Amino acid sequence: QVQLQESGSGLVMPSQTLSLTCTVSGGSITTNDYAWSWMRQLPGKGLEWMGVIAYDGRTYYTPSLKSRTSISRDTSKNQFSLQLSSVTPEDTAVYYCAKALEYYYCSGADYWGQGTQVTVSS
């Protein structure tokens, strides 16, 4: 059974970089054909797909956030991380990591992290 545990600060100052890490257990992030994604839910809004990283390190981001988004991985720790730069209060949201159904734009997910409330405020 795959489990995902998010960690990181719940408070980020404007203009700084939001950073969250997802630790995966019960499966390897390098397993062939596996992919891992980040999503967020803005207050009062639906879920927004942010990006995905494949088992081999390939990444893809939603165009609206691509310039500020970086998804990386640490295979030795079985972790993948999200960095969102130059944040503003409009980036305040609940952020989720997930196991993607496939390496594909806006793919769904079958396993989820617990969700992390991140507030951008000075």
C-alpha cells in the first residue's frame, strides 16, 4: 500500500519560495511507469493540478504556473518536492502531493498526501 506524507512550513512570506516535500512509503518513486504529482486547492475553489514528475525524473507543469514551479526528487530518500517561487497571498491554498495515475497532463490520482495548508502572509 502506497502512503504519502507531506512536510514543510505552513507559512511563507510574500516573494519567498514555498517548499513542500512528499515522502513516499509502500512503493518506490523510481518504479517504472510511476508518476507523482502536486495539486492545490485555493480557498473556495476546486482542485488545481500543478505538475507531475515521472519515475525517470521527467517533469511537466501546468502552463499558468510553469514559470514559478519546480518539482524535483531525491531517490535516495524516496521523496519528491515542490517549490513555488515568488509567492503572493493568492498562492494561499491547501497543497497535496499524490501518486498520479499516469505521466500525463492533469492526470488523476489514486493515492494522496494528507494536505498541507500553506498561508502566504507577512
